[in-house]
Amino acid sequence: MPDALTKKGDRVDDSAKADHSAGLEQALLQASALIDSTVLLHRQRLVLPTPVARTGGVPIGDALESLIGRARHTVCVALTETGEFADAVLRSLAGIPERAAIRVLCTAESTDSALSRLVDSRLEARVSESALRETLVVDGVAALVRGAEGVGGQAAIVNDAAAVRALELLFAGAWSRGRKLTDHLQLSPRLRTELARNILERLRAGDTDETAARELKVSLRTYRRYVAEIMRELEASSRFQAGVRAVEFGLLSE
């Protein structure tokens, strides 16, 4: 009888040891999997780009070429003036893969013959009257925003998806309101002056000649001469038609 009890006790001990060993092995496997997962996550974080990074000492041209070289679908650029940034952008456009479509949005001050020569089947340019920040957006996944410190200022490389999407939407809104560069270049310089725009605004508002001349601080005769010149430039037969064409050409917002 004692021998039977001893054997039974040994079987219980062996079973308990086996259960303990299996539990320990399972715990070690779970710990190993947790360590592997943590290491993998850490490595992924190391290779992920920083959401926003300053270019620092990197020349603006090099930063542009680095971003543009990654383009696959679209490249959207906003230019506000001629100078270092615009020159670097125009040089970099030549390196954009043929499969990518290019959109260049510029202010009236930043239009020049170099930009007009680049307009082709895959590059479209428009002129905007909106306030712009010099920006480059590539494929909707990365962007470069030039700082406000002047020509020598830094730029920010943006990789955060939400921030890039916001920049892309701002660009799209300004783009939809812009006018084609070819149309802009065909306009007489006299139609692009602030005075011409003010006169067109008065015509659209329906102000009388006397009221408009007084607000613009010119004589009634001078005001009427300006109106006649603007209508002639726009090839408009009436003041109403002049207002319609001014909107079509982007001289006035809708």
C-alpha cells in the first residue's frame, strides 16, 4: 500500500512539474514575442521621417531636388517672387520624372519668360491673386515650405500626412481661383495695375462715375478716360461686359 501511494505521489509531482515547465515555456515565448515586437517598432520609428524638419545647412536647391526626385504622380509648386527659390524650382523641374504632372501657381510678380517657356503638355501654370506661401507638395505625401526669413532663410520639410493634406487643399483652393499663365501674359500691363482693378471694382459695384472718381481721387474726365481705355483693352462693348471679362481673365474674383 505505501508503495502504491508513493507511485501515485510521484505521478502527481511529475504532472505538476510538466505543467510548470509548460507554463514557464509559454511565458518565455510570450516575453520573446513582446521583445521582438518592441524591437521592430523601435526600428520602424528610426526609419520613419520626422513629421517636420528644418533644412538647416542644406542648400534649398538640394532639398528641392531630393523631394522632386521622389515624385511619381504630381508636383505642386507655389511661387511668390523671383529669386533664389524660384530659380531653384525652375532648375529642379527638369528633373521631374515624365510620369508626373506639374502645377505651378505664381503671383503676378513672379511670372517671367523662363516659366512661360516651361509650360507644356504636363506642366500647367496659373497666376493667383491670393496670398501665397512658397510651397512644394509632392504626391500629396511630402512638402517643403519656405520660411519667411527672406532669401537666405530656412525651409521646413513636412512629412506629417495631415499637415501635407492641409497644404495640398490650400494649394487646390488657390489654384481653382487662378487664371492661366498664357491668358495673364496676353493681358495689357495697364489692366494689371492696382488702379485698373479699383476701377473695375467700381464698375462692378455700379457706382456712378462721379462717386468712383471722388473715391479714387481723380477728375471725372480722367476717370472716364480710364474706363474707356479698360473697355477697349478688354474688347468690351459695355461696362457690364467689361466686368464679366475681368472675372474671366482673373482680374476680379467671382
